[in-house]
Amino acid sequence: MPEIWNNGFLWVDIVKPNRDEMKKLSERFPFHELNLEDCLSKIQIPKIDRYEDHAFIILNFPTLEKERIPRSRQLASFIGSGYLVTVHDGELRSISEIFRQCVQSDKAKKELMGRSAGYLFHSIIDALTDDLLNLVRKIVGNIEDIEDVVFDEQANAAGEISYIRRQITVLRRIAIPLKRTVNEIAAKDIRKFSEEDLTPYFDDVNDHIDKVIDTLEESKETIEIYKDTDYLHGTDRSNKILAILTIVFTLSMPVTIMSSLYGMNVDIPTIEDPSLQILGRYTTFFLIVVGSSAIALTMALYFHRIKWI
């Protein structure tokens, strides 16, 4: 298990935990077996379990996968007097980066680990919240990028809108419980594991989370407007296409009817009577063209008069 010591303070960071590592933790720390089982599960909701000498906290933060949809990743933490144990699957890169800084730099180790478990836990939460805020800003940028496409009647932005709506939904499911849990941590738990008052630090984290939630709510309203606009434009394009096809079909009905009439096995003038074949063998074709055109033209003029065309 990777660990760092600084003046009697211990930070253990477990990436991609397994049962052997959880067993070693249980032998080394007074952790409840159910909490250790929760560390192995990836579907836990945010929660806080309080004990006399430590607290067990689960928080969820997003990571952006290759398919552009954020995924919720779990951070499990044991906070006690003189130690912090973090357990995650490695996708939360900010934690690994902070741990690496503490290993490589004595200055960073003294700054992050030289005060209390509560301060180190705040530093981790603050970095992950900044990542969340940056991810939300990228979504806002994507919304601005598709604005011109949405209001272009000839373009279709349905696919991009669907991606952004799903991103917003996932982040809202993460940010809202995160705010509630961080507020509870700041109010009830951190004071037990830090001699200094960390309220201003956690208030700053809460401000960032509030900004994330407000931005997501605004983005949700904006993308819903874009969705309705794109739907209206798509419906209007479909209606225009259907109108044109309907007009073409309607105007083609006369020639269809007349051609079918002259194709029937019945006695029809100009076909059976040689005296009526003024243009010879082209007489029937001429009558079909002229008759159909005259009826179609009459229909077109009528449609124009009643403003269908």
C-alpha cells in the first residue's frame, strides 16, 4: 500500500483496491468490515459513517471517458487523528497527482500534510471540485459552439444536443449530493480531526460547488431551449418536404388517371375510330398530355388562390 509519513502524520492512498489490501487495512486500523466492503463496491451513494476515533466518507466525482459522457467515480476516505486513508480506482487523477507531489517534494509534503488530516482532506476535495468546475466550463463552451448550428434552419444538431443533455444530467446527479455531503462534513466532522478552523476552506469548496450547480441549471435551461428550437426547425423542414411531395403527387394524379383510362381494354375515341386520329398514332398521346396539363394547371392555380402554394 503506498503511504507517506510526515511528522507522525500518515497518508495511505490505495488505487484499485482488492480484498488483500482491505484485509491489511483491517489489521492495521480499527475500520469496520462493512466500510471496507464499501471501498470495493463502485455503486455506493455519498454517505458519512461516524465512529469514536474516525469517520468514513464516500464522495462521488466525475471523470470524462472517451465516449464524452462523464462517469461517476467513488472516493472512499477514512479520516482519523493523525492519518488519512483514501481509496479510489485511479480515475480521479488529481488525488494521484497530489500524492505524487508529496512523494517527490518535501515542500509540498510539509504544506499539504503538515497541518492536519482535515486540511489534507480539504486539499483533495478542493482539487477534485476544481476538476468538476473545469468539466462544467467545457460543457458551457460546447453549448456556445453549437448555438449557430441550432439556429440554422438547414442544420441538424440533435445528436450534439443529446450528448450535452446527458452530460448535464450526469453532473447534476453528482454535484447536488456532493454539496449536501460536503456541508455536513464541514459542520460535524472536520473539527474533530483538525485543531484549526477549516470552515473558510470548506466554505470556498462549497462556493465552487454552488457555482457548478448554478452553471448546470443555466446550461440545462439553455440546452432545453436549443432542443425545442432544433425540434421546431426539424418539424418545419419535414412539413415543407411533405408539402412539396403532396403537391407533386396531387398534380400528377390527372396524368395517372388519364393514362390508366386509355390503357383499359374498352372502346375509346381516337383509339378505335380512325376518323378521330387527327395526329395519326400520336393523337392519343397528345390528348393525354394536353388534358393532364390543363387539369394540373387548373389545380395549381386553385391551390395558389387559396394560398396552399
